[in-house]
Amino acid sequence: MLDHMKFNKEDYYPTTKIIVGYVNIELIGRVVTYSKYKVGWSDETTISGCNGYSIDSNLLKWNKPDGIGGLAPTGEISGVVVDQNHIPYYLVDFDHWINNPNTGDGVYVTFIKASDIMTKDLSREQL
């Protein structure tokens, strides 16, 4: 099985190596651009029911919720969670505010598939 290739003395790893379960935790703390990724939105109650370490990806909303009034263009990777199918996601903190304060809107948490971010990182693209 091909583990990696060398090109100009650099190691290149195939995407399947990423998907098989390797998650680069060195990316925690790095900044990513919102517009470059498919971002999953969840309200706080969805992840707290899973102890904060796993999520149900079926409950993620893949479009920005209507209640979001403003959204920072970049966010910081703050952790890793795994969904019910054992697919890793990075927890990414995008600063945002809600249109209707004091109406119980709650707080949203955002996730990006780890393989999406790691693929860009391995190809040396801007995150």
C-alpha cells in the first residue's frame, strides 16, 4: 500500500490516509476562512447532550441559520469531535452575533470536516 510519495524532497500523503482516521491536532489554534469550507452549524444543546466529544452530524445545519446577524470571515480551530459514523470534525470558533438578542436564540457552534481542512493544509493551500 502506498503510504506517501516524495516530490521535490517533500512528503505528500493521499487523501485516503486522512479519511482513515488520522486527525492532525497540530492544526488546533490555526485560523481558517469561512468561505472556503462547508460549515455545519449546531446549537449548544445538540452537542452538550453528547458530552462535547461527539456530535450527531444528522443534526448539523449546513446553511448559516437565519438568526445570525453578523459573522466573522475567519475563525480559529479549537478542538476535534467525532460524529456517530466516526468521522472527525474540527470545532471552529467563528465569531457571530444573533439578530434578536434576549429572545432565547442560544449560541451556535460550527464544525468543518477534518478531512476538508487537512487536505488544504497538505496541499499547502491557505486555510
